[in-house]
Amino acid sequence: MERLAQLLTMMRDKPNDPFLIFALALEYRSAEKQAESRGYFERLVNEFPDYVATYYQYGKMEEETGNVRKALELYNKGIEKAKASGDQKTARELQQAIDLMD
């Protein structure tokens, strides 16, 4: 919880930093607080849609909690964003996540 407190403190200074928002989403996810994690992931998708790391982690959380439809939606959106930015590595990782679901 110390790391979470540090991240929340940092957010006061940089409330619109996508890296900090992403770090908070991951921290809440690792603490098994999906509602909080989902809120930060949703913020990233809505406010920073080109932050492609979001789509794999958010999709994986949704997949693990049984929301397969949402996971597929996120993986596919992530592939689209990754390809648009020329990030073929992330696009391949997202495609592999989809392939492993089948």
C-alpha cells in the first residue's frame, strides 16, 4: 500500500499524467481492487486513447474476471491504435492475447 500512497501523492501534482494513471490502474489491479482499477483504465481509454499499453492490461483484467466480450473489444481497439502509431510489437502481443483466448 505504500506504493499506492506514493502514486496518489504524485497524482496531486500531475493529475493528467497518463503514466501515473496507468501505474495506479496496475496497482489497484494487483491489490485485486478491480472497480478502482477499471476506473483508471477507463479514464486512460477515454482521455488518452493512444496510450497503447492500456489495452493489453485492461483487456487481460477483463478476461481474467470473465468479461470476454470486453477483453476482445479492448484487444482489438489496442491493435488498431498500435498499428496506427507504428507499434507492431504491441499489435502482435495483443493479437497473441486474442489467439490464446480461442
